[in-house]
Amino acid sequence: MRQAQELMMLAWRDFGGVVDPVLESLGLGRAHHRILQLVGHHPGIAVGDLIDLLGITKQSLGRALTDLQERGYVTQEVGRRDRRLRLLSLTESGAAVERRLFDLQREKLMGVYRDVGAAAIDGFRRVVQGLMDERTRRVIEDVAAAAERAHRGGA
């Protein structure tokens, strides 16, 4: 168990490190990257859902999110059905940055996937999903359902 924990910690460090030079060149950090990634994968995500997924406080999110908005990477709009909601999306330039970061990590992951095969990939997904608590899995499902509803005609 200790070895598994250590391997996860070091793998996460190195996987994140793949994008660190690009983030540094843009004056961004890993918190910015997490926001870009989740907003890019879940366009129209509510600020509250993003806070839940990241497991951080509104204040912690606020600093990085404000920075991304000021740089023109993220936009915020009011929900159509529920005007209390603040829905986030990437701008064109934000999507370009997110894609650049995603591509770097995708290449790393694809190389590993090619080496280990389908059975290992399935096992990896099950392990990672098993590490998430029930609340996180539920938030992911809720965010996906909200995105589907928005896609069909209005958040």
C-alpha cells in the first residue's frame, strides 16, 4: 500500500510536470490549469459545481478564476433559467491554451496506454474512480447531466 501511494504521488507530480513549462511561460500555475481543464471539459459549468469538483473554497477559486477572466481566457454568464447561477466557459484564446496543455498530457498518457494495453487501462480507470469519494462521483454525474441539458436547449 505504501508503494501504491508513493507511486500515485510521484506519477501525479510528473504528469503535471509535463505542462509546467508552458504554464510558467504564460505566468499561470497548476490551479489555473485545473480550472481551464474542467471548464474546457464542462462548458457552461456553474461556479458552485466547479468549487465542488476542485474541492476548494470560493475564495481560493476566486483568485485564479479572476486572473483567467482578466487574461481573457474564461467568460462568465448568468444562467438562463436560474439567474443566480454563474456559468463559466472558455474563450477562444482560453480554449487554445487548454488544448495546448491537454495535448501535452494526452501525448504522455497515450504513450503509456500504448505500452500497457487495454486491460491495464480499464483497471487504471476503475482504480482511479474507486479513489474518488461518492460525493465527487455524484458531482461529476451532475455536471455532465447539466451540460447535456444545456446542450439540448437551455441552462
